[in-house]
Amino acid sequence: MAVPVSQAWTVATYVLKQKLTGRKKYPLVLMLEPLFRCNLACAGCGKIQYPAHILKKDLSPEACFQAVEECGTPMVAIPGGEPLLHPQMPEIVAGLVARKKYVYMCTNALLLKEKLHLFKPSKYLSFSVHVDGQREHHDMSVCREGGYDIAMEGVRAAVAAGFRVTTNTTLFDGADPNSVRAHFDELMTAGVESMMVSPGYTYDKAPDQKHFLGRARSKKLFRAILSNRKKTWRFNASPIFMEFLMGKKDLRCTPWGMPTFSIFGWQKPCYLLQDGYADSFKELMETTVWSNYGTESGNPHCANCMVHSGYEASGVNYTFGSVKGLLQTAKAIFFSSYKDDDAKKLLVEWKPTHGPLVKITEPVAVKQESNDLQEVSGD
Ligand code: SF4
């Protein structure tokens, strides 16, 4: 099972409740960004280009809890920045666990091993480790030699300590599907619970603008990767979202499905774009002109987007939207190998095209020592 039964049940009953009450636009996962600073400076990242005074700011635990209560989602993802640089992260995580929220703390795992003792294993807490591929590819993607080995060491330490560990892999142009499949094998062998994979987003502010995937190339790449699946692979994404990536399903973006809260407030309209901020979740939902977003809107910023944060909730909504959706999802779960001879040919004929490493400046991360963190207990 890719997620614990209790989590699947909580999410399913939450979504059904939204449907039964006739709520058309509902959030599924809160993207809680308590800081923007990071100890990496990845070429494809659009989050770390803020000036130093912004990078130094943290959301307080109280502000995080207030956002979670306002939004009411059963799941909370904590991206960033690097959450482990936040001095009160254990307190934030413990508070969310106490509220019975399923927390995915997204981390590059550079500090995971040394800070593991500050957290307590719980069915509500998963470390979602950012690993973009096998050693060479990941190191190139995060612009740090040795980054892969440290991240995997963190993964193994967290698994050994009894934590739920998932991974998230972001793919850009030049990704080799054969290597990504081998990477999946490595992750499963390391004991991760399940994996999430998504194309990257074309951030205007990212240092590397050359390696973002267009929609057609994304579908071809994901068809090669996700067809002919191995039985050992487990994914923590909606099966319908994964069919969307493979070009088997058309979905419309639901940007309200994963609303983002950061030091600036509620971000309009989604995790990826910044068209202003709202002071409350209610204001976000009521004042955002949602028709201006999504591929069908003609908004150039949305043209190539197939990113998890825009379409995972669409996949879940599709599942619970009709009997057909439920049946298709059940089929996708029970017959998940997606046998495809043409996809096999794609793997054989794929030509690796590693681009040159992107030269970027040192991260403007503000390193904080582990003793800044106070030991807290979770559930
Ligand atoms: S298509 Fe992508 S960028 Fe556009 S609103 Fe949806 S998630 Fe955001």
C-alpha cells in the first residue's frame, strides 16, 4: 500500500464530504512554506531568488497552525526553502501531528540525519525527500556534488529509525527514462514507502531556463518511465495524475487544490505563480479570478504546466467525481503495470542528453545550527 489505510480513509472521507456538501472548489493539501532560505541552490528552483531580508524570515508556529485551521485540509506539505533550517520546525511538525494532519515534510535531506532525533515517528509524519535521480543526475540537478549520497544516507537513517519516508523527484528536459527507472529501484531498495514524480515548472526566476519540459516532451518522457511498471514500485500520487503525465488522461488544473501559505500570506493562484496575496484563505478563494489560470485559459504561464501541485488534486477530484472515475481508479490500482511495447522501444532508443552544468552562485542560505532546534515530541 502506497499510503497507510488510515490516511487513504481520511482523505477519501474528506473528499466525499466536500462532494456531498456540493463544494466545487475545495483544497486537498495545504502547501505550507514557513521559510524560503535553503542550503542548496538548485538550477530549476524559483523559490530561493529572494533578497536576503526575505530569506531570513520564518513563519511562526502559531501562524502555521492558524493557516492549517483556516484551510482545513487533511494533508499538509511543508516545502520551502529547506524546512530543516527553520529553528522551530520540530514544534511546527509536532503541532500538526497533534492536530491529526498527515504531514509531508519536504527536505533535501542534507541535515536529516543530524536532526532526526528532534522528531518522533508517527503515522502522521512522512519525510518527503527530494531526490531527482541517480547520483550523477541528482548532483547535477541540485548543483552539488555529493548531494545524492548525503540525501540517501538521510533516507536510510530515517527508515532505520522507523519514520515514514517518501521521495519526490522532479524531472527536467534531458532526464533519461532508463536512469529514472533504475533510480526507482534504488529508492525501493533503500526502503522508502512510496515515490512521487513530477515534471518541473518553468519558473521565470530559475537560473536555468533551458531545461524545462514542454507538454509533448513531458508526456513522452513519462510514458517511457511509467509504462511497463515493476511490481516493486510504489507511488504516492493519484493513479489518475500519473495517467495524465503519461498522456492517457486529460485533466484541468485545480490550482485551489493545493493552496500555498507563506510569509507573504495566501499566494494567488497556486504554488507556482505569484499574482498577489490574500490575507485569509476565504479571501484567496473569493477574490482569485480562477478562470485566468490553467492551460485552457490561454495564460502563457500555464501553457506547459503539468506539475503535481496543479494536477494531483484534479486527479483525486476525477476519482471521486463519478462512478466512472472510481472504476477507472480501481482499474489503475489493480492493473498498474501499463504494458506498452512502444514505450519499451522509447527506452531502447532514448538518447541521453545531459546539458552542461548550470553555474550558479552560492546559496544565500542562512545556516542555523542544529542546537537552535528544541527537542519536541510528536504523537
Ligand atoms: S496550470 Fe500550473 S501554473 Fe497554471 S495555475 Fe495551474 S498549477 Fe498554477
